[in-house]
Amino acid sequence: GGGSDSAGGGAVTLGFSQVGAESGWRTANTKSVQESAKSAGIELKFSDAQQKQENQISAIRSFIQQKVKVIAFSPVVESGWDTVLKEAKTANIPVILTDRSVDSADKTLYKTFLGSDFVTEGKKAGTWLTKEFASATGDVNIVELQGTTGSAPANDRKKGFADAIAGQAKFKVVASQTGEFTRAKGKEVMEAFLKSQSKIDVLYAHNDDMALGAIEAIEAAGKKPGTDIKIVSVDAVKDGMQALADGKINYIVECNPLLGPQLMDLVKKVAAGQEVPTRIETEETEFDQAKAKEALPKRQY
Amino acid sequence: MTGHRLFWPIAALVALLLVDLAVKPSFFSVELRDGHLYGSLVDILRLGAPLILVGIGMTLVVATRGIDLSVGSVVAISGALACLHLSGLGDQNSVGGTLVAVAMALGLCLALGAWNGFLVAVLGIQPIIATLILMVAGRGIAQLITDGQIITITSGPFRAIGSGYLLTLPLSILIALVVFVLTSVLVRRSALGLLIEAVGGNPEASRLSGLRSGRLIWLVYVFGGLCAGVAGLMISANTSGADANHAGLWIELDAILALTIGGTQLTGGRFSLGGTVIGALLIQTLTTTVYTLGIPDTATLLVKAMVVLLVCLVQSPAFRAKVRRRRKSPPPAPADRPVKVEVSA
Amino acid sequence: MSTLTRVKEYRPQQRHLPMIATLVLLVAAYGYGASQYPAFGSGQVVFNLFINYSWLLVVAIGMTFVILTGGIDLSVGSVVALSTVLSAELLTKHGWSAPAVIVLVLAVGALLGTGMGALIHYFEIQPFIATLVGLFFARGLCLTISTEAPSIDNAVFTSIAQTQIPLPGDSHVSISVVIALVVVVIAGYVLHYTRFGRTVYAVGGSEQSAVLMGLKVARTKVSVYALSGFCSALGGLLLVFYKLSGDPLSAIGTELDAIAAVVIGGTILSGGSGYVVGTVLGVLVLGMIQTLIDFDGTLSSWWTKIVIGALLFGFIVLQRLIARRAR
Amino acid sequence: MTEPEAILRMTGIRKEFPGVVALDDVDFRMFPGEVHALMGENGAGKSTLIKTLTGVHGIDAGTIELGGSAVSFAGPPEAQRAGVSTVYQEVNLCPNLSVAENIFIGREPRRFGRIHWAGMRRRAEVLLGALDLRLDVSAGLGSQSIAVQQMVAIARALDVSARVLVLDEPTSSLDAGEVEQLLKVLRSLREDGMAILFVSHFIDQVFAIADRMTVLRNGKLVGEYRTSDITPVELVTRMIGKELEVLDDLEESAHDRSDLAAAPVFLQADGLSRKGAVAPFSLEIRQGEVVGLAGLLGSGRTELARLLFGADHSDSGTLTVDGAVVPMRTPRAGMDHRIAFSPEDRKTEGLVGELTVRENIVLALQAARGWSRPLSRKRQDELAARYVAALDIRPTSPETLVRNLSGGNQQKVLLARWLITEPRLLILDEPTRGIDIGAKTEIQRLVAKLSGDGMAVLFISAELEEVLRLSHRVTVLRDRKVVAQLDNESLTADEIMSIIAEGSSA
Ligand SMILES: Nc1ncnc2c1ncn2[C@@H]1O[C@H](COP(=O)(O)OP(=O)(O)OP(=O)(O)O)[C@@H](O)[C@H]1O
Ligand SMILES: Nc1ncnc2c1ncn2[C@@H]1O[C@H](COP(=O)(O)OP(=O)(O)OP(=O)(O)O)[C@@H](O)[C@H]1O
Ligand SMILES: [Mg+2]
Ligand SMILES: [Mg+2]
């Protein structure tokens, strides 16, 4: 049977290929997509790729087979999509990228990108740091908990942060290890740092989970997180915000997973063949402890 | 002396520790902070505990010519279920509630172990593939339980399992120690050890000697599940939260590595629980070393590869024999060319 | 003569049962998909199986050789990744020519394999561990070479990647599929018609006996790992053709997929019995499971995992039941 | 007299294993065109000497000359290439490959560079034909009886045109027919000037074929003798280092059945059968009775025995123990009825090589008691010690790994395992396979004694004389069918053979 009926009478079918469910952030992102699709009356074909690009590609292929109206996906990596995107194009199915962009030279392969810029996130964290320690005279010893080695967010957040503090010699990243975006590793690595580093002023964690793990390590070492060691991290998941409100974290750069509503608008537009901007950054704020307190109650994830 | 089964694993562990000592003299410093011991060595013990537990379970499974890939997922499930229950409690600090949570989690893990055992012993599916099923599905189950989020808990009693201290020592290592001792006693004082080694050594001969190998195999998988369950509790307790996505990821590989370093053959038969414990500690020491010495994480895997390779080589009799032959081989060198001896030796 | 006829009607069937069972199940699964999901019935879905999994197929073939000798190779995933990273690095950063890169990548794969084989045979390090070291080592190399995942725009690679070989019924396959199928045929031939192939089975049956029978055990054991390394590298190249990028984090856990495929295909892990065709079917089973899930499109992330496990279970159990029945 | 140049000359060979000196300053030589028997008790060092020759083990001291030039083989392949073709003691073939392949692997006939399967099968059938063996050569080897496997191993060795042919206990599980056939082949090879090293514990075979013999004792050389210069008794005396007392007394006790007629039936099989293994048969064994199974290779003796023990389950018929019909589906069931089964293939079905002598000995008893009721270490040690002494297992340390034992000693361990379970029915499938005459008489005496004490015994042996000597009743099988059951008043081997033969003519 042809796929026309799968596209439904009037209802738009959206094929969405998610990276996986590797973190709370990701899950929130998935939820938001699923829910807003329902409320927007869009028929969603969802596929979880278990962190495997191959799976995402094969999922997109199957979407093409099923002749969905629009394809959206958050690339597990930025490269390696040309072939399948070409196929989508020849089948003239418009493609929307979410959360991460792809590095295809041919920008016509996808309609638009909706998501955040990891480098900017890193920059924001760095800039806050420079302000916070503007008055500081001596060295500021920073330890960094990186995300999964080789993953885009890890690379970019490291880069952005480095750029932001590049100017001033007093900021020294004395230790930088991967915490694999997880609490357990965050704690384990921080424990090691606390013993190997004589003086730590700041912890920069690529996501809240690692920061939360680190906090436990710091407390176990008899230090006060947020005071003895200042902590800045990225994401603003609920637990992170809680810790921020409790004064255990000093600053969080938001990375908003709730792209669903925006995505659905785009899908509708694209399906209707309207023009859309080629790049849309999700509106994201930054939280200090005060803002966290008021934001906390209405935090869904 | 070098004859003893555990000589080489222990030697390797000591060597690695000495390297740490050499590079970072502070590595061995252990001090008393708010009522408990504090220092890298303590961390190694505390963080090594889960691996030790999983390793012990895996050792028995491997001794029967089996393998259990699902332990990682079982770890995740155990933590997830316990934390889910705790998060629902009015007063998370109630010991009773915590015990219930623990009981529920371990109960489920026993069931999961039984499931593996069923596939292997009754349906006769090859262990690696039989447990692969739960390895894949188990992650899903864990995420289903936590709804993909990290369940954070505040329960003091529960957190103690992972990060608490008793008599200044980490509770987790004490638990692991108890399990180790109990298992060793059970296995060696009863006939279990012999029967397991027989089944692993020659299944057909064991069958013809009247062994009920089916039951044994079932038993070891159930036990493996239990060990993984306890490990899961520790891991989640240590971070006071259940991370269904990452808890116990790839722990099966480390466990197998540990038992091999400990001198247990993956082809079944003879096994050594003590060796597994050493192996587990070795692996944890290696991880801690990497963090402490600040080895760039792009190089971490290379270092790990090299160390493991070295450890396995010094353990391999074949290798030692070849080296010795090397040493012997150059003919007694004439007195006038001593330099050459230096080179060849 | 009578003996020969007996051979024909009786022996082979027994040994081929698992594969026949798998085939039956595959067809059944396809039928089910076609009945459930529109557009599933189209031939292209089947060809996509091959297009998407040609690289895994090649890797699994190498794995088959290793497992037939009673060994195992955990390093394949990392070697695949290394191949992609090397290709990307050399083509984009160092401007090597495509052929040169291909040769080098294959050489590196074979070399790593040989190394592990040597460790296993001459130093009697257990295959599981030796290749686990290989896994760490190759993945480590990937990350030291590059933590980024650069795209590849080399003309040759792009053309290989994007050429579509048309087939009747406006469907098509990629060049990689052809390569993979060629590998399958060669592997089948080697295993059945060459001394090396038979020695592989002998070693798997009883290594000690193979030694006492005066077979070239050392050479064979080292070769299978070299072969597996080579296949992984080739698989890596196919993956490059598939994605045109070199990702240090790609192909994580491939070793398990490959092993699963081989075992589902009816090969015994303790070695000595199994067929290449079985491995092909095994890969198709994994692909079929993934495709069913893609088409369903209603499963949440965790249900996806659970269902994969369930389907895996279903396949394996049914396979045994069918095989038993037929006995 | 002047001798021709020795083709093989081993001098001052020394081989130590951790704890054991297997060979100590042993000299050995062989001449073209002679059959040279290597004699010695279990554990004397025969197999080790052979393995040092073919490079399986390196030597700690001594020299090996082949065809006048010094050699030291790195392994069997080299030895093979140098023209030394060997059949090792334990069957060393690949069970997962076909019979034909096991004969030719490594030397497969090829056509257009690819293996020529049809040609291989044809040649295999011819080769086995020469040994009087007709079977489906494309069948898996694993499904063949141990005897068939032994013949296949021999066929493989014969096929290579070698200067030196080494046969380590090739006849241990062959019956008269095959042995005769084999000796015939060896004689013709000797004519062609091949040097043949022949190891056997059957004195008569040795005297039938050997021109010369070398005797080892405890790894030391006792001497080299021409067959013509030595009598069997002298030979045995040199092997065991003392006179051997013969068993005529046993003969008597074995055959008087007077009290047996009264003895209650312990086990009774009615129409028991298993497809492809044994046709429906009926059999009863009384307490204290020794029933012998006679039959040619592949006649189904082992199969029959396996059914009684529950090692395989039957398709039809009933089994009655102590007058009660019992299902016999697993070995465990057999053991619960105090039945013991010592299988013919000690390597794959009997022993756990990785475990020690002690552990192997207590295994069955422990299994019966279940894991929760362990035998105390003290008890284990005593049991082990007792049977190590009783069966003269060497080395005497019960902590030796079984895989390091010599073939015969392994067989003794297997026997000990079942004796300590004090069964009511003891099924022995080729219990004396590869056991030296000293120990053999020991075991035969033991069996006689046990039956005297009321234990029922089912005795299978390829050596018909042995069966006749021990059994009160002989059950004859042919082509997987029970064809006769005879009281053993004064049966002779010829009578049995004729029974077997006439069937095949009919
Ligand atoms: N691999 C080994 N490790 C340790 N000891 C060994 C090994 N192989 C043989 N031995 C010992 O060497 C001695 C000689 O063994 P060998 O197999 O040569 O005896 P044999 O003459 O062949 O006896 P049989 O007639 O039973 O075959 C025995 O004491 C045996 O225990
Ligand atoms: N495990 C088995 N599975 C299938 N067939 C077997 C098996 N064992 C033996 N056979 C076949 O059944 C025939 C009878 O084997 P069995 O061992 O019972 O003969 P036997 O009388 O004991 O002769 P032998 O003296 O060789 O043991 C063998 O020739 C072999 O072809
Ligand atoms: Mg011998
Ligand atoms: Mg038999």
C-alpha cells in the first residue's frame, strides 16, 4: 500500500528521530516534542536511535519510505548526513534540525535549524566567571568537568568557556577531565581533583548532573559547595535549579529542552510551504541563585 | 612464592600503587575528616566495592562456562526501583521504608537473575546471547521505572549504603567484604565450589556423574543478579539518585576483566574469588590514578589498554617462559665483549 | 552409494536447521510488517536492510571466522571507528588520495588484528581480554587522533557513497551492498573449499587435537584475528561510505551486534560449527527488528529497548522451537 | 651380527614435569623395517617418550637423531614433515568434522586449488576399507564410538608415507577382528621398510608383531630385547619389576553360579530400546552376578549400557529395579537406584582434567549427596588415599591434576570414582582400556570380589577373554541387537565368535 494514507487526510505526519534517552535533559526534550505534537494535532512518528547515527539514518530512510510530510531530527553528531538528506530532498520531504546542527556544505538539504548554541553556552559561563572574579587579584584555579569526550556539547562548551576566559592570565584551568555527563563520574572525578589539587576556587561543569555529583564530593571533603568552591554549570534541570536555589551552585546557563511548541509551529509552516528563517535559536536565559528561587516552582523538568 | 595463584595479580596492584606514590606522594596520605577516613586509597576501596560485588557474581557464572552481560542493566534497575520507592515515601529517612525499598530492589534482581538462569539452563540458549537480551531490555526497564529522569533521593539511611561510613571505614567496602567472605565460605565449605568447577570443567562428564548442572547454573545466575542488585544500590546511593541511563554502563566488561586478572579462565572450571577482588581493586586503582595524575581523557583509554596489557602479560606463563628463554638464549659471552651482553640481556 | 544418499537426505539438514528456522522467521517478520505498516511491503525496505547493515555484515563475517575457532573479538567496534576517523583525518586534513587511504586503513585493521592474534596465540592471553585491550586501544587512538567528527568531501568517497545501483521496481542498492555480498561469497568459499577454512573449523573443534594432527594452528589462529581486523577496517570504510564522516564515537557496542548476529545465525560460541550464510541471516534479523521499530514509530525510548529485547528473545526461542520440531 | 643403520636414535633423554621425572636418561633406537614395541606399566613414560620425539614436549637433556642427523622438532607439524607419523594415545581428532575430513585434514585432495570433497570421501572409504571398516565417512566423527575413532586416527597416520610410524596404544579398544586387521597392515608396512613404534599392554599382540622391544619402568630404561630372546613372563617381570601371580583362582570363583540362581534379580529390562542405538532387548541382572557384553565394534554395547544407567533415555520398554518399574531418564535417576556407569571415553565423558585426582574421585559421591552435605576434607583425603593405593595410581599425590596423569592412571581414577559410591549395579564400559596387566589383574580381582559381596556388574570389554574370565553370563550383541544370552559354564571365545559370525551369514 502507498504511503499517502499514512500521511493521513489533513493531518500532517512528522517523522522525528531522537538521539536517544541518555539524560534527563534529552527525555524532557522528547516529552515536549511528543506532547506538543499531540496538542498541535500533528501525527508523530517517533524513533529513538539509542545514540547510534546508523539508527538515525535508517529511521530517516524509513520515514522517507513512509512518505511523511516533514522529517525532524536531532543529529547525534554534526557530520555524515549528506547522503540521507539528499534522499529526503529527492523525495522532496522538508527536513528540520533540532538541538544540534549539521555541517553539510549544501544548506538547501534542510529547511531550518532549531536549537541552542553550545559554544555560546560555554561563553556565557565564562563571562559570568570573569564578572564574578573581576576583583580577584590572585590566581583563580578552575577545575573543569567535561561532557563525554568527543561529543559536540563537550567540545563546544569547553571551547566557548576557554574563549571567554582567554583574555586574563589569572584564570587557570588546573584540571580538566571528562565526567561523561553523569553524576557518578562527576563525583568520582571531583573526589580525585579535591585530593590532587591543592587549591580549587571554581568548578565549571558541562552539565548540572556532573555538578550535582561534584557537590557531594565537595561536601564529603568537608568543604562548602558554592562558597569554598564556586560552581557554574549548564542545563538548568530541576535538581540543578534546586541546588542553585540552595546556594550550592552559583550560576547555571540554561539549555532549554522544551523545543516542542516551537518545532510544531515550524513543522506546520514548512508543511504549508511557507518560508522560515534558516536558523532559530531557542530563547534561553541564565540563572543566578535569586532567579532560581522564583523560577523553581514552575520548573517542569 | 611466585607459584601462588594470586602472586602476580597482587604484584601488579602493588606496582600500580607504587607508581602513584612515586608520581604523587600525597596519594597514600589518609587522614581522619569529620569522623571517617579520607584519602585516595579510601576512595579506591569505596568506589571499587560495586565492581567487586559484580565481579564475585560474574566469577561464579563464568566458572560454569557462562557469562552474564546483563549485570549492568540489573545494576540500573535495582537502583531505579529502590529510589522510585524512596522518592514516594513521606519520610525518606525512615529506616523501615529504606529496608522495604532495598528488599523490593533485591527481590526484583533475584527474579531477573532467575530469568537469565532460565534462558541458559532450561531453554539452553548460549549465555552470551541469553543475557544480551536482558542487557538491552533491562536498560529500557530501568528507564521505564525512572521515566527517563534521574530520581534524586534524600534518604540518609539509603545514602549510607553508598557513601556512609562505619568505624571510619566506607560502609560499601564493608558490605562487599561481607559478601566476599560469605560467598567464599559458602562455596568452599560446602561442595558448591567443587560442583561448579566440575560443571564448568566438563559438562558431559559432570552429567554422567549425576550432577544436577541445570540447578547449579540457575543458582549462579540468580546469585549474579543479587550481587549486581546490591552493587546497583551502592551506585545509586553514592550519588543519592538513580541514573537509569548510565548506572552500571559497561560494568560487565570491567567485571570480566577483573576476574580474568584474578586468574579465572573464561573457559570455565577453576575460579578464584580472591583473585577477582584483587582484579577489581586493580581496575579501580587504575581509574583513580588516571584522574589523580590528570592524564588527558583522550589518552585515558590508551593508558588503560597498556596497563591491562602489561598486567595480563606478566601473568601469562607463556610470556614469562619466553622472556626467560630470551635471557638464557645468548651464549655465554666471551670476556672481551661484555658490552654485547648488556645489549642482549 | 547408499551411504552418500543417506548423507544427502539426513546429515546436512540437521546442521542447517537453525539457519532455515531463522529464514522462516525473517520471512514471517517481513510478512507481519507488510500487513501492519503501509510502505513496509515495498522491496526497497528489504534493500534498505542491506544498505543500512552492509558494514555490520562485513564486520560480522570477520567475527564468524574468529568465533569458529572458539575465539571472540571485542575490538571490532573500535577498529571500525578508527577506520572512519583515519579516513576522515587523512582525506580532509592531510589531503591523501582515496586509494592510498583505503589501503592504509585496511592495513592498519589487519595489523591490529594480527597483533591481538599474536597476543592470544603466543602469549596465551585469553581472546576476550586481548581483544578488550584492542577495544580500548583502538578507541583511544580515535580520540587522540581527533575528538571532532569531520565530514568527508573527497570526490571518490562521495561518488561511491551516493551512487545508487538501480534495481527492478524503482528500488536501488548502494555499492557497499555489492562489496559486502562479495565478501560473503569469498568468505563462504574460503571456509568450505580451502585448507585454511577447514583448519579454522578443526581448531574450533579441538585445538589440542588440531596441534597433534600437525595442522598449522598458530598461523590459523593469528590469521583469523588478522582477518577480523581487516573485515572491521573494511566495515569501517563501508560505514564511511554510508555516512561520509569520521566519528570517534561511532560504532560503540558494534561488537555485541556482530556477536549477536553470528550467534543468531546458528554459530556456536565454543567454536567448530557455523556458516557464513547464518551470519547474513543474523544481521538481517537485527536489521529487521530495527526496521519494525522505525516503522512503528509510537514507541518511547525505553519501550524501544524493551521491545528490541523482546523481539530478540522471540527470535531466538522460536528458532530453537522450530529447529527442535524439525528434528 | 651387523645391524643396519638405525633410522631413529634417542640418547640420554630426560624429561621433567613439575614434581615428576617422567623420563630419566632413556635411550631408544629403531631400525627400518622393524616393529619395535615400547613396553612399560602405566606411567612408565611411554607416551612421554613419544611426545618428546614428536616435539610435543621439549626435552631437558639428551639428543634425538633421525636418519643419522640430529633433530629437535618444535612441534608435531615439523615431525610430520620429517616423516614421523603418529597416533597419540588419547584419540586426538576433531569431533565436529566428518570422518573423511579427520583422515585428510591438512592434506585434503584438491582440484583446481579447491578441496575435492567427493574425491576425499572416496579415498577415505578405501583407506578404512583396508582396515575392514565400512561406515558413512561423511558422518560426524563425534557420533562414532571410541573404537571407530581409534581406527580413524590410525587410518590418518597410515595415509601419510612416513619413515617412522608411531602408534601409542592403538588397539586399546579394538576387538580381536580389528586387531588382526591392523597387525596385517603393519606387517605389510614393515615389508616396505617402515620403522614402526608400537605401544600396547596386550602381551600377546606384542609378541605377535614386534621384532624388538624396549622396556621402561618409572621413567628409566630397563633394557632392549629381541622378541626371540625373551618370554612373555620375563617381559612382564621386567616391566613391573617382580613376578606376576596369575589368576586361575579367579577363574574358579567366577564361574560357579550355584548360589546365583537363588539370588534376587536386581535389574530387569523388558523390550528396552532407543532408535539408532539398540533394538528392543530384554536383560536381567541378579545381585552378585557379573554379566558380560560381547560384540563387535559398534555392536551397541555402550548404547545398551547407557540406557540402563539413564545416560540416554529409551524410546520404548520398561526398566525394573528391585521389582519396581522405574523411569530412567537421567544419570541422576540411575544413581538414585545405586547404579554406577563408568563410560568408555574417559577424556570426554569421564574425567574433569582441570580437577585433581581427589576431586575427580569424590565427584560422583558428592553429587549424590548434594552440595549442602559436603564430604569433609578428611573423608575425601582418606577415600582418595585408599583408592590411589588400591589401584596403584601414580603419581600417588591425590592433588595431581588428572590431565597430567598417564592414560592408564586416568582410567583408574575414573574407576575409583564409581567404586566409592558403593553401587549395587556397576556398569563398566571398557574399564581396562589402556591399563597395564598388573593393574588389570588387580581390577579383575576387584570385580570378582565385589560380585562375591553381592554387587551386580555389567562388564563391557573389547577383550573377549577378559569378558569370559569374569562373567557368569554373557550377552552377545550384533548390529545393535541382543542375539544371545549364555550361561558361562565353559564358554570359549570361539563359541562366541561363531555366534556373532553366523548371524552375519544368516
Ligand atoms: N603434562 C604433564 N604434566 C605433568 N606430569 C605429566 C604430564 N604428562 C605425563 N606426566 C607424568 O609423566 C609420567 C609418564 O606419563 P606417560 O603418559 O608417559 O605414561 P605412559 O607410559 O604413557 O602410561 P600409560 O601406559 O598409562 O599411557 C606419569 O607419571 C605422568 O603423571
Ligand atoms: N553418542 C553417540 N551418538 C550417536 N551414535 C553413536 C554414539 N555412540 C556410538 N554411536 C554409534 O553407535 C554404534 C554403537 O556404538 P557403541 O559404542 O555402542 O558400540 P560398542 O559396541 O560399544 O562398540 P565399541 O567397542 O566401539 O564401543 C557406534 O558404531 C557408533 O556409530
Ligand atoms: Mg601412555
Ligand atoms: Mg563401546
